[in-house]
Amino acid sequence: MPRQKALNTRQLKFIKLIVQGESMAQAHRRAGYSCPTIEGHGANAIRLLKSERIQQELKKLKDKQFEKDALSYNEKRSFLSRVVRADASKADADLIQEVREEVDQQGNVKRVVKLVSKMDALKEDNIMSGDRFSDRSPQAMNPFAFIIQLGRQQGEVLQHGERVALPATAPATIEVDAEMVE
């Protein structure tokens, strides 16, 4: 198969301008092509874009630009770890999702800062790391299961801070009253 002829300077500039976000007609004009009207630039740009060589070069440049612009795996994981470790009283600006001011009944202004969700960041980090917990027992999905497991020792559970023996006919599951304390 014969080698394809290299693209000329105007064609390369046209493709570069398209990748940078210029309209087809504007890129055609700025690349140095001459036409009496902007419509003529648009029509010629469409014709130019139909060329297989132009399409290949355009794809190559778009892929290269994407690699440059896209966040790397490490950058994403780093951001997620910053979200989880963020201190709300002195959070970086990129971790703040919303800022609003509220006025109480006495007229005092209170600034409320809402950060990116730490739980969502943890979930996303688990997905990125491949840890979906599907290989674990169903109890691992229950956030309070570890409390029950800590109290169990050879047929015993903690109940109101005291060890109580489980009856031989104890149910497979145990209900736990839990209260979230902030």
C-alpha cells in the first residue's frame, strides 16, 4: 500500500483550530484558506473534514488533547482522599460545594459551608480501587455488624454494656438499637 502524502501546513492548522474549539468556518478561514463568504468557508470546511487523512489526524489530536486534559487515576484518588480528610473549618475552595449565609431570629449572620460528601467520596474510592465488598459476607454491608461481632464471644453478646449468654434457640439475626451521636 502506498504511503499517504503528509498533510500541508494549512490542513494541520485547520485541524488544530478545530481541536481548540473553533467553528469549522472560522478554523477554515484562520488556517489561511480563502473564500468570498463565511458560508463558503463552512462548505469547504465540511468538504475538508470528509477527507480520511484529515479525520485520522483530527482523531489523533483529539486523543492527545484528551490525555492531556483528563485527570489521571492518581489525581482522582488524591482528590477523593482530600475530600475524606477535609476539615470543614478550613477546607480548600475546590472541596466546597455550597456556601450560604443564614440569619437567625436575633439577626446574627451565620455562614454555612457545605463540603463535597465524604461518604460519596469513600464509595467512589472503593469503586476505583475495585473494592465493592461483594466478596464479603452480607453482614459486612451492615455498618453496625462490627459492633455485634465485637460483643460476641462463644455464644455471648453485649447487651447494655453487659455480656449475656445467647439461648440455644437464638435467632440468626440480632436487632440493635443504635443512635447516631454527633
